[in-house]
Amino acid sequence: MAAAVTSFLAAHSSDYRVIIASRDWHEAEGDNGGHFSETPDFIGSWPVHCVAGTEGAEYDPLLVTDAVTHHVRKGQGKPAYSMFEGETETGETVGALLTAEGVLSADVVGIATDHCVRASALDAIAHGVRVRVLTDLIAGVAVEPSEAALAELVHAGAELVESADA
């Protein structure tokens, strides 16, 4: 999927005022507020992953980030699914960036549909942004919760479209 997002950005980056990418950036010590577990349930707890400064916290190598205007790190010491819970290296939040740039609509892509995509899209809607989820540029952890997340997003006002129709 990262390669497909890269292709989409190569063709469409000029269509966007800002392009924000987020990634988990968890602390190496502790359980990050219960987010890490030796017996994860893969809903609210997970094995150790995306530890700050490690290869696991880097973007997928197939994702070319040249078009990204802002990079957000989330989950520093606590569970965080929405990119709105993170901040840039200079301390800017997604909400502040969108407001400063006058962004009124956003396309959401990425992983995981049933967690981070869902949470970020819902927070964008709550921030007053019109949201489209590009369904061919998302991937979930599990089928049923991903389908439920998409239904919830539609109910909240998001539009589901394929990237070719965006």
C-alpha cells in the first residue's frame, strides 16, 4: 500500500495545500501507558513496536515522503491512534496546522483502517474538516473492525471514495 500512496502523491501532491504524515514514535522504556503488552489483545494493547529512533519507527521504505509538508509523531509515552494526538518536531499539532492553512477538506489514507485511520478521520471531522477516505489507499488490522470503522466514518459524515475518483 505504501507504493500506491507514493504513486498517488506523485500524481496529485499539487492538489493539496498541506500533506501531513504521521507515525507512531513510542518511548523505549515502559509500556507507553498500557499500549505495549506481553499479552496484547490487538485492540488496545500491542507488542512492542515503532520505538522512537529505531528502524521500526521509520516510514515504510516504499513510501516516498518528498511531498509531505509536515511530519507528526504520536504515541510518545501513551496510546495515540489519531494524528491529532501527535505533534511535529517543533510542537505543532495537526489541528493548529489545518487551521493555520485554512484547510476545509482532507483526504485520509494509511494504516490501520480500524485504528489510526478511523481515529484521525473522526478527529478531522470533529475539527470541522470535510473528510474523504481513499478506500484503495487504506489497510486494516482485521476485516470486521475495519468494516465497522468505515461504517462509523460514513455515519459521522466522511465520504468513501477510491483514489481514482478523488
